[in-house]
Amino acid sequence: MSTADPVIDVTGLSRSFGGRPAVRGISMRLGRGEVVGLVGANGGGKTTTLRMLAGLLHPTEGRGTVLGADVTRPSQANHKQIGYMTQSLALYPELTVAENLAFRARVLCGGDQAAQVAVVDNFALASVLSARVSELSGGWARRVQFAASVIHRPALLLLDEPTAGLDARTRQDMWGWIAGLAAGGSTILVSTHDLHEAERCPLIVHFRDGEAEGPFTPETFAQRSGAATLEAAIIAEAGR
């Protein structure tokens, strides 16, 4: 995929909290339709990086653009081109599934009815539309949250542990949805602790102690560490 007109083009992004660095020197250049897995131990900086790219945190240092907008001065218009699925459930529990989707559609795509119908069909939500989110199982709630995150067909989709707690069938479905969105041109970053799932990503970025390296193919990263698998390579890197 050409990066001549990149979706993400950032250099040296850093973020500190109370003078303590959380991430340092993150650089990344990605084009349309690329799928990148963010891997590494807890506290490595993956979520902080996603939040900076989403425009929810301002970098302490660094420069670049996300969807053509200055990463240090994110705009409301830019937010409407980004989908961000957080680890924690970001839905209104007292509202029904239909009400949650309608609210997201109003905020992100002007209440587009066709967009609401599309996500209901694509993610097989018809049977739970009238249920309150608080009544859903964890797996159904994650499915609804994913649907709400992509209802506006975002150019950039940021997923933080999207398959956590899901059964095998729903995990498989979600990776199918990710592949379909990428084929349609969405650039997707997936933060995951499941290294078998990370191997589904054509590229990975490895986070360790607030720094990142990559992107690499999973095979290249494993070979560089002299390991047979991505999981073995991550374990070997952690011990260095």
C-alpha cells in the first residue's frame, strides 16, 4: 500500500504525565488500508499512543499529521473520520442497543439511517436492538461497541484490545470485519496482548518501556530475534 498520501505520518511523538514519560519518540507512517498490530507488555505505551492518534491526548513533544490534520492540534472534523474502540465499554448502559447506535450516528454521521441499518446487518444485531446494553453479555456488548465505533465508516480505526473476553466464534467474526474494513480503505491499528491474534496483522509495532520499533512483518520480527514465533520473539525481547 502506497504511503504517498499517508493517513498517519508522525515523528518523535512523546507524552509525559506529571513529568514522567509514558511514551517516547514514536514515529509511524501508514497509508490507506494498512492493518498494524501494536504488541508488547502492559505499560509499554500502546494505549497512550492510540489516544494521541485519536486526538484525545496532546503530545508533549513531536510532530506530524493524522488524516492530514496537525497531530498537536486535532480538529472536530478530524474526529469524525476516526473510530476508536476503547478497552472499557464506551456505551450508555441504560439505553438500548438501537438508542446507542442512533446516538453514535447523530454525533458522527448526521443521523444517517442507512449507516445504522448497515451496522445492524453487518454485525447481526437485529435480535438485541431492543435490549438495554446493561442486559447484554460481555460478548454482545463488545460486538455492539465495535459496530458503534465503525458506524460512520472511519478512515482510521483504532482498536484497543477489541477481542478481549470474546468467544472463539466472535473473535473470528471480528477479524473478518477488520479485514473487510481494511479492504474498503480503512487504516486500522489493533492493540492486543494475544500474540496469536497479532500474527493476523500484516505488520506489527513492538512497544517496550514507552518506546516503539517497527513496523515489521511478524515473520521479520521473529527472525530478527532468532525465534520461531512472534510470541517467542516478544518473550526473548522482554528478557534483554
